Amino acid sequence: MKVKRFIGQNMESTLQRVREEMGRNAVILNQRRIRPGSGLMKLFKKPVYEIVAATDEMGLGEGIPIKDTDDGYVALEEKLDRLKATMDTIANSITLADKDREIPEMLAPYHSAMEKSEVDPEVIHMVMEGVKNKINLNTTYDQEYIYYRFKQEISSYFKRVETIKLSDGKPAVAVFVGPTGVGKTTTLAKLAAHYSVIMKKKVGVMTCDTYRIAAVEQLKTYSEIMDVPIRVIYQKSDIEEAMQQYKDMDLVLVDTAGSSYRDKMKLMELNKMLKALGDQQLFLVISASTNYRNVMEILSSYSFLKNYKVLITKVDENVSNGIILNIAVKSGKPLSYITTGQSVPDDIEKVDGERIASLILSDR
Ligand SMILES: Nc1nc2c(ncn2[C@@H]2O[C@H](COP(=O)(O)OP(=O)(O)OP(=O)(O)O)[C@@H](O)[C@H]2O)c(=O)[nH]1
Ligand SMILES: [Mg+2]
């Protein structure tokens, strides 16, 4: 005997299907209207009709009475029970998996603050895991403590902050490279003023940006105000001459022409110039208002540079400080300074991990 269960939206259509599939000789073993909300029926939103029908290969006659205790029917019920148990187990494990993915309530405000600051989801995940590993999720902590943990976790990505290092004997050479208009020249002027006027060091300036007359004039103006010498580099041999002139300086700051990170020729030219400069501290300048996809492209275009530090400008113009953390993690390079406005020399500061962490978490 073949027993089958049919589910339909009303009795007529369900019976119709029984006849179509099992033939006119099908015997109705049971029929009922089921309300949703129990067992497998949870799957249906509206009440449904269930018909259990049977046929015999030999052909059961029409009109055989409904048999609730038929062997086939009992076996079917058992099968359904097993199926329901399996479904319950699956549903249970899905809920558990969901729970694993859930963000513990006490950490949620920090997760959403990082999202609002546009921290890369991958980086958010790293920070969340870092915090989770340092606390006991079954304990309730003071919110101040959780805030402290997040601040520490985010700051840990800024441990390798490297600014200009002066050395004894020979001048330290700091070179600024990066896309056009990010603030290389302005930043150089800020640092020149800081070291010469505030720290009373001997500072010399060089510019390799001879593409635009305005660029040379811009730096000459700053140099005059600060009373620091400036040399314009037109060809490789000018570098040697300038270094000779600057041999007693504490610091030589070198400005370069901004180049589109897609302009391979210009990047190759830049690379030749950097080689000619010899020992140097290299700073890749990136504006915080660059969109994240372009930042990733910039990092990849400048990957021919070795051992550079990242300098992030225009943090004042930027609304989502997550970009600073994203750059720190994705570049894998030490950060150095951030600049926070157009004012020379005031608007520059050394990267402070805790301060950046506070900015990122401020919207919690
Ligand atoms: N808001 C803001 N503006 C800045 C900052 N730093 C530089 N700028 C401005 O950005 C503009 C470009 O600055 P530059 O220093 O000429 O940029 P650059 O990278 O040397 O440009 P190129 O030499 O053309 O590649 C200027 O108007 C600066 O005043 C900053 O931290 N914040
Ligand atoms: Mg410039």
C-alpha cells in the first residue's frame, strides 16, 4: 500500500491533487484543517488542509472507510515525528549560530560607533575579536572599562608611530611624496617652521617640483618667511650640489611633485630621484578625505616604495576618522603625523593612537 500526505490551501484543491496523483481509487485515511504555528506547520502562514490518502497496487475499492490505525499511517506518523525532530534540531543549531554571530549587548555601541566612523568591516571584526579575547563575556563590566578596552585595542594598531628622526653627524633627509594636492608642500612648510623656528635646528629645503612655477614660488615664499635656504632640483646632479651645501644642516626637507597614482611614468621618475637622494626618511602623504577605494589604489601604486611612513593630511575636513585606522592596518606601515588645517605651522601633530581611538569611538 502507498500512503501519502497532501497539504493544500483548501479542501477542494487538496482533494483534486489526491485524485490526480493517486487516482480515483485513493482512500482518504485522514483529513483535517491545521492552524499554523505548530511543528512543521510553522512553515505556513495561513491555515492549511491536510489529507492523508492511500492506494493499493491491487486497487482498493472506493468507499473504504477512513482507517486511523492503519500500519502505513502509523509509519507515516513516525516518519513525520522524526522529520519534525530533525527540523527542530536544525532550527536550534541555526539559532545558536546566530547567537555566535550576535554582538554582545555591552559591546554593541562600540561596534556601531566604528561602523559610523567607516572603519573597514574586516578591521571592525579584528578589533571586536581583540576586545572579546580580553574580557569575560559572561561578566557585566562598567561601560567605562569597556570603552577603555576598545580604546586600547584601537590604539594598539598605532604602536609603530615614526616621526622625523634627527641624527648626529649628517643631516637627516625627509622626503614627502604622494598624489597631487594632498598637502605635501604645506606640511613640509609646517615641519620646516617647527624645526627651524621652534626647535632652533638648522633646516634646508629642496624641491624637485619644477613642473609648475607656482609650486617653486609657493615653497620659496615659505622659506623666505622662515629664513631657511631653498634649492631647486632640476636634474640629478643638482642633488649632489645641494647636499654639499646642506652638509652641516640638522634636517633637509625635500618636496616632490604630486603625481597621479595612476601615472606610472611619473612614479618611475620619482623612484629614480629618490634613489639619487640616498639615505632618507620617506613620508607618503595621503589626504584623509580620499575615499577608501582610492586609498587602497594609492597604497598599491606606491608599493614600489620601501620603508615609508604614512602622513595623513586634512583630518579636519574629514567626517569619518575610520580612514586613519584603515590606513594604519591596510598599509602595514608606521604612521607619522596628521595635519588638521591650513595654518602653518600650527596644524600638524604627531599621531596619537589614543586620540584617534577616541575620535573613532566618539559616536557611541
Ligand atoms: N583643510 C586642510 N587643508 C590643507 C591641509 N594641508 C594642506 N591643505 C590645503 O591643501 C591645498 C593643497 O596643498 P599643497 O601643500 O599645495 O598640496 P601638495 O600636495 O603640495 O600639492 P601638489 O604639489 O600640487 O601635488 C592647499 O590649499 C592647502 O592649504 C590640512 O591639513 N587641512
Ligand atoms: Mg606641492
